[in-house]
Amino acid sequence: MTDRRRINIVVEILKKEGRLSKNDLIRRLEKQGPMARQTASNAIDYAVESQRIFRQDDVIGQKQHIVLLDISPEIGIWEKQLYETVKNIFEKFDTRFSFFDEKYSSLSVEDKAEGVYTLAYLMTHIGSIVQLLELGFGKTEKWTNLKKEVFKIGEKFVKQSTTIPKPDLEQISLYILSQNMLDVKDDFDEVDEFLKQIKDK
């Protein structure tokens, strides 16, 4: 079972039963998943990280705090959580790009090509996330500044490409093209699988 499928099961249970504590949700995943306890816990964490479900602080009894999980966030809290998550994503990307850039001159053409492809692929997803957030929450200064960070990442790739000899640049470009074609094929496979699932609904 893929992580994506496990996350879907987490969401389906919360849709059906409403807010649950993590322990209660783990018990249901063990029974209905079926998943091992650690697998269920990981699936819940992945679902939170990917913004499919959300943590909500609640108060019970004598001001006892409990964290519940639900599919519907409170928007103000949600935006703050998303902003912090995306800032963390940028920091993680910068760390990885800096390491790759430091090693770049000593790498083979093949390793350079693989590095540029994987980092550019990651950057594409980060850019898409920021664009969707700007659409969802409006063009506030917060999200507009993050969008500028995406362009700065693109500039890093452009600057790096100016140091590559033309024959190597052509080889790297062809490698990235071939990988992108494979990505498109995989995407079509996922679309076809989804269309099969909804065919008789």
C-alpha cells in the first residue's frame, strides 16, 4: 500500500467520524486499514505534513489541552501553519542546493544532470505550492514575498548554468528532457488509474 493510499484512508476515517485524537485514529487505522501501529502513526504524520488533515487544540475538563485531528482547519490558524511550513520548505531546499552547488565543479556530467533535474523538479513543486497559496489567501505581502523567493531559486539555476561548457549543457538538457518525458508518462498512468476508479461511479 502506498503512502498516498494510507493518507486517503486517514482522511476517509475523519470524514466519516469527525475529529479524533491521534491515539483514537491510530486504533481505527489498525482495525480498518489494516495498518501496523507505527505505519498508522506515520500515515497520520504524513497527512498532517501534506495538509490533508490538521491539528486542532481543544480544551476539555479543567482546562486540559488535547490535540485533535480533523479535515477542516480554522482558517487563521491554518494560514499561519502553512506559512511556517512553506518557510521551512525553502530553508530545506536552500540547504540542499548549497550542498549541490558546493560539489558541482567536481561532479561528472551525469551527476550534474541528475542533480539539476532532481532539484529543478523539486523547485517546480515548491513554486506550484506558493502560487496556490497566493490564490487561496490572496496577494498579501506574506505570500507575495514567498513568490519572490521562488524566482530567486530560479536565478540560482540560471547562474549555475552559466558555468557549464556548451557540450555539457546540451547533454544535461537532453537528460532533463528524457526525465521529464518519463514523468509525463507516469502522470498519464496515474490519471488513467483514477479514471478507471471513477468510470462506474
